[in-house]
Amino acid sequence: FAFQIPIQYEEVKIPAPWGHISGRWYGNRLERPILAIHGWLDNLGTFDKLIPLLPDYLGVLCIDLPGHGRSSHLPPGVQYSIHDYVYIIPRIMKEYNWKKVSLLGHSLGGILSFIYGALAPHTVDMIISLDILIPLRMSCDHMNQALERLLIEEERNNAGSLQEPPSYSLSQMNTVLARGSHESVPVELASHLIHRQVVKSQLYPERFYFSRDGRVKYYHYIDIDPGLADEMVRRLQKKPFMIIKGSKSPYLPSSASGPMSVLAKDNPHFEFHTVQGGTHHLHLHAAEEVARYIVPFLQRHRPPPLTSWALNNKDEQQNGSSKKQHVQRNRQFFWNRKRGSKL
């Protein structure tokens, strides 16, 4: 499961009362990074393909949400909830003494970014939401089934190692994950999500099972009615906000068009883009196209600080620019952009 990601990173553990939140801090540790939050049942590996394509003057802190990846599970008897997940954001801000936060969220991570931004807009300087804005509406029957299955999962957890989750060979796990994502994650890319969430079976030595907390499959959902959604987006007006949708994904339905129009109204910093052929995991299988939208957005709203002398070292190498030319180019950039800095 070892991946050669062409950018330096440091594994981090953020303390929490129930254990810790695991993460990877990519790149620059001297400036406040982008906080990247993955989707439901995923982990920070979802950003493996995208991170190396982003400007290298900005660090990115990717986290595993509680119960996912290598983060601690919640104690027995405690249900996972969107409401509680939202508080992970200010918890991380407090840990690193950030006054503001820049958010990049996919799916559930995008919903958390939206909710937190609406609750505390004065602490958010920008949001990038991948293939989501507000939660999809769920039926009462669906929520009732989730409650019943949660109780079954609690019983399995209480049984411990005597009742493991289903186990598979490594090749089977790739197929199972791809199928579970409704083919949103291609089989050949599934390993990016598997490497942080597998445990060797104690009952079947040649097999593995998913180490995420099974209870997260039945987490407490949130329903945002249209009136509340409109009020929430009004609190985010004028805020730099980008949404990138996959054309094949159902996660930005017509019900999101009303809030999105309110969000975009008279907001020169709102952007909406569609990746043709993109699935819900467009940032994983179409990372280059997603990055083409994100990079200029970041350069506009999180430009290099005045102490930095590199827009992007990769660009400098590709263009073969001399150091003197690069400094002159950056000086012009700072002159044009310095008023837009949110740092």
C-alpha cells in the first residue's frame, strides 16, 4: 500500500477527548494551509492525485474524519453525526491557533465546509466544494433502516474479534470498494482509499477487512429544508466559493439550484464548473482537470504571502526561468494581487 506521492508531507495526530484525528500535512508548514476534508466512508487518500497538482507555496492539511482512515473511533454507544463532525473544523483551528480557515471538501467534507461556513462566516476565507453543496434529502424509510442497522453494528462491535466484519483478499477489496462507490471510484484507483483503512483478519490470515468504524455507515444525517438552505447561503454571500461538479454525478440535484443561485447572486468570487465525464470522485480520476479550476482560484484568493518568492516551483522548472526573471514576475504578481490576500 506504499504510494510515492511527489510532495513532502508529515503525518500528524491531533488530540481529541476520544483519541486523535489523523492527518497528513503536505508541503509548506510555515503558512496556514488549506484544510481538506474527505467524503463519507473515504479517507484522506482521496486527495492523493490532486494534492501534487496544487500550488506548492500553499500547504494542505488532509484529515481522516473520526471513524475513518487512521483516526480514532468514537466510544461505544456514541453515534456519528454531521453535527459533531462540523465541530472537527474549529477543533483543528484551535489546535493550530488559526484565526481563519480555508476549506476544501468533497461530498460529506463539502457539506461540513458549507455548514461551518454558514455558522461562522467571519472565520472562513474561502471554500472549495467538490460535487456537493447541501445534503441530499433522505426518506423516513431510509433513516429507519439506518437506525436498525446501527444497532446490529453495535452488537458486532461489542462481540469484538469473535465477529469480524466481512474479509477479502486485497484484489477483492479494490473491487468491493469500487462497487460500493457505485463505480464512482475506478477499480484501478481504489487502492488510494484502501491503504489507510485495512486490517489483517485474525480469523483468516490471508484476508483483510475494512478498519473504518462500521457505525459511520449509519451516521446521523441532517436535512436542510429550502428556507434554511437559502438563509445559510446568504451568510456566505461575497465569500470566495467554488463548486466543481462531475457531469455523471447525482449529488448536485435540482434542489440545490435555488441555494446555488442565492450564493452566486452579486458575488464576483463565486465559481461553478462542470467536469465532463466526471463521477462523484472526479478529483481522484480527473485530478488534472479539477486542478485547472482550483489552482487559479487559490492564486486569486490565497496568493503567496509577501515573504514568499515562489508562485510555484514546478512552473519555474517547466518554464526554465532564471531566478532574476522569477523574482521580477513575482513582484508584478504581488503588486497586482496583494490587496486580495486574506492571510
